[in-house]
Amino acid sequence: MSRVAAVDCGTNSIRLLVADVNPETGELTDLDRRMTIVRLGQGVDRTGRLAPEALERTFAACREYAAVIKELGAERTRFVATSASRDAENRDTFVRGVLDILGVEPEVITGEQEAQFSFTGATRELTGRADLDTPFLVVDIGGGSTEFVVGAERVDAALSVDIGCVRMTERHLVGEDGRITDPPTAEQIGAVRADITEALDRVTRTVPIRSARTLVGLAGSVTTVAALALGLDAYDSTAIHHSRIPYEKVAGLTDWLLSSTHDQRALKPVIHPGRVDVIASGALVLRMIMEWTGAREVVVSEHDILDGIAWSLA
């Protein structure tokens, strides 16, 4: 048994998992799992740089996580950084800050590496289940990018494309005044759809996503849609994990999210305040993936890249 700490720093959020892992039995036991919305990718698509205020929010979360890791006595820590820090010109500032706080250097991984971690974390518990056919299509809808991975017991093909919920919102749903349009116009929604369609066309040429038999959805956009579909009064990861949400529910919720106002979305307690302005784009990405592949449902997993990172340390 090893006690490890995994940190996943994405475009919209940073997350920590401290767990005991046993490679011999295939068990991973959570000791602490938490998430903080830091919007590290704020403006990166437009400026190519990490904003000072976004860096400070991220470093504040790192200081909190460092205290948890020390208190729980993790033997090894791995910090993985994804889309926003891949794209930023000043990522060295980010790397130095994390190293000073946590004592480990963040690994700015490729989209393909991110896909491998996500696939391992999401499917380790699903492989061999009689009610789920393979191959799996694992889709990780992040803030800056979305990863597509097809495989059964291992990855057969993977690709990362820049259609994350934050990137789509900032690229297409912001008006001339610099503020997010609330709700977006039909023209803006059409622009998001066109971007997603172009990305899905590229993915299809590399990854056989239409051959998959089970769609597995990861990350905050998917789990938030699941929470709404299940009618939860409060976010409940146990209820969400391995729930199966039909396409009709996803489509209906996407329509509502795209036509609602910020205040209407904010009234839903299962939508994290940091996702209120970007969840509509994330839901639209999920809906269009289901339409493109013909998936009638999405199996939702709370286990994802964090679990894959933890397993890599075992």
C-alpha cells in the first residue's frame, strides 16, 4: 500500500486527490479529494499568457493543498498541468511558483498523455462489467480542451482538441463589451457549434469514436449535467458516479442552459459558482458528441485523470 498525492491543474479548476493505492488488489482508497475553481486559463486564448490574478488564485490553492498533503503524510506527489499551461508564453512563472509551494515541478503534459491518465482513471472499475460493452469512448470535457480516448483494456487511439467549456465561452459567447452574453444569441451558439463540428471532424479522422460501444463522460461539465439530470438538491458524488444519463436528458438540459440567464443558473445548487458562466458550452460539447457518435446515453464517472495520476505513482 502506498499513500500518494495527485494534483490536476486544468484551465478552469485545480484538484487534489490523496489516496492509498494497492497495485496488487487494484484498490484505490480516497483520503481527501477536493476541487477549487481558479480559472487559470482566464484570457489565455486571447492573450497567450497566464494572467497575474489567475496565477495568484492558483498559488493560493496550491498552498492549501500543500498543507493537506503534509497533514496526511503522502509519500509521493505528482502535479500534472494541462491545457492552459501548455498554451501560455509565461508558463515558467507558473512552474516556479508551484515548485516553491509544493516542492514538485509541475509536468506540463501533452493532450495524449492527459488522455492516457483519464482513460486509466475512468475505466479501471468498468472493465469486465457485463452491462457495458467495449470498446469505451472516454471523453474528458475540460476548460480548455476535450480529450477523446477509445480502447478496451488499454488505449487504442486518443486525441486532444481545443473545445473546452471555458475556451468555447470566451471565444464565442463574449460580446463587444467584453462581457459574456446572457443568454447567448443564436448566432453565437451557431459559432460554438461550428467550432465543435470542425473539431469532431478532425477527431473522427484519427480516433474511431463511432466504433465505441459505451460513452464514458468525465470532468465538471459532465458531472454537473448529470447532477441536474438526476434532480439533485445538492451535489452528491456517490449518486453521480456511474449514473447513466440518456441523450434526451442531455439535450433538454443543454437547451435550457443555453436559453437561461446567469441568475437562473446560479439558483441551481448543483452548479458550482465557478461553472455558472461556462456550463452551457460544456453541455453543448457533450450533446454534440452524443449526436455525432449516436450514443444513447453517457456513463458518468467521478474517477478521471486524478485517479490515473495516482495509479501512475503506485
